Amino acid sequence: MTDWAETYDQSWAAREAVFAALLEQEDSLARVLARFDDFERAHRLLTKDGEVRYFAKPQAPDPIGAMNPTTPQAFHGQMLAASDYFEFRRDRLLADLSQTADCVIELGSGYGRQVFAMWLAGANAQARYVAAEPSAIGRRLTQRLAALEPRLKLECHPFDFRSATLPAVAPDQRVLLFSSWASMYAAPLDRSLFRAIAAHPGPVTCVFIEPFGFQVNPHAPFAAQQRGQMEAQGMNTDFFEALREEGAAAGLELVSVAPDLFGRTDETLQLASVIIAEKAGQDACAEL
Ligand SMILES: C[S@@+](CC[C@H](N)C(=O)[O-])C[C@H]1O[C@@H](n2cnc3c(N)ncnc32)[C@H](O)[C@@H]1O
């Protein structure tokens, strides 16, 4: 079965080479990320002869053609053809939630893209940011990119969903913890994660942006296809159940579940649900 943490380690090495070239030409984080996106839209990252490499896509982006959309996308469970230029604002959602957080933790943070995106969308400048990621290359690349934003207080920590140890956080801190297309690789999931999150004495908000529609509602339109893809690739199938059972027992309450909220429906691994759980801080409980 694929070891996804190891597979990603190789992919971050390929990405690091692209970023290194961009960093020679750009000194703005926003420009580096935008140009990296352009590169990724024009290339495919594939494993060939045991090596992970970029290959140019045969077709260049077609901006005018995109005005006549054909890409099947989900909008809160409904399927519509949409332009590739439509995007769900994860960065703004996370930036808004960060305003009441002292510490923001991303689990499975890759090269830190979501932390950088929320930062550039106006996230809380006073908060401490923790990018928790198994790949040493991903963490190194995160640090290198963070150097372009000296005001961003960012640290990297090793983290693996299969044996989950959370970064240390001061007891009185308000925590925003999230994952984006990363909990999907929690196979097997260390289910004690939710107890560890809930053990933090201060308030915690958790946001999981993941292809978990099939876990939320097995009868949803794309559930069977999504489950099939996740199972075939050895990805997580019990995250939502574990959150509901272990999380609830420990005091993490589900406050919003938006299945199949956004993303392509012809590639169900790209079809994301947004699941939010909260735990009040001990002070708040004492007041009740
Ligand atoms: C699709 S990338 C998403 C990266 C980042 N969250 C983002 O949205 O840009 C998946 C990430 O999950 C991480 N990952 C894979 N297996 C993992 C595991 N067992 N524990 C923690 N993270 C894992 C990979 O290293 C990679 O950084």
C-alpha cells in the first residue's frame, strides 16, 4: 500500500526545485506562489521510472475557452458546469477564523501553502502559526518561503496522523487547527488525535477541508465513487466517524458540516467537504 507521507516527500523535492528557480527571480511571496500555480497548471507531476518529475501538459491554459465552462463542479452538493476560474476562498475562511486565535496549527501542511494564502488574505498578524508536516523537505521549503514574510510568526513541526503528537501550545491560548487535503491521508488514523486536541485547556476551533463527503453521507451523489477512489488508494475512510465518536466524547462538538461544498465532481478526490468542530475553553465552561 502507498505510503503517502513518503510519496509526498518526493513530490516536495520536485516542487522545491521549481520554487528555488522562482526565488531567484521574485522576492514577493504572493508573486512566488502565483507563478508556482502557473507552473503547476501547465505541468503534471508524475512518477516515471521510480522518479517524481514534472511533465509539460500538451495544452496551454485557454482563458477565452474558460468563459464557456465545461468543468463539472460542486456547489454545496449541486453539480454545475463552471469556469476553472471559480474558486472557493479557503484563504478568507481561515483568515476570518484566525482573528480570534492566538495559535493557528495546520496538520499536513506541505510547503505551507494554506498558511501563506490565509496570511496574504489578511489573517491575524499577532497569532503564532504552526505548520505541522511529516516531510522534512516540505518543512524546509515552508521555512524558506516564510523568510519572504518577516512579520509572519511561523514554526514547522514534524507531524504524522498515524501517530499523532500535537505541537505544544500554552494552556491559555485560543487555537485554530485545520487540515486541507491532508487528513485524507490519515491511514490508519491515530484516533487519539481528537482526545489530544480536546485536552487543550483553551478554546479550540477545528476545520477539516477534505474529500469526506462519502463519510458524512454514504448516499450523496458522488459518495460511492469517492469511497471507491479513497479505498483503492489506501486513503482514510474513518475520519468523520472518529471525530464524531472520540471527538464528541472528549468535548469536541460538531458545529458545521457542509458535505461536497466545492470542487470538481469528475475527480472526486478534488470534491471537498468542510467540517467544523469546536471546544469551548475551560473558563467558558465554568461560566455556564
Ligand atoms: C495534498 S497535500 C496538501 C498540503 C497542504 N495541506 C495544502 O493544502 O496545500 C497532502 C499533505 O498531506 C501530507 N501527508 C501525507 N501523509 C500524511 C500523514 N500520514 N500524516 C500527516 N500528513 C500527511 C503530505 O506530506 C502533504 O503535505
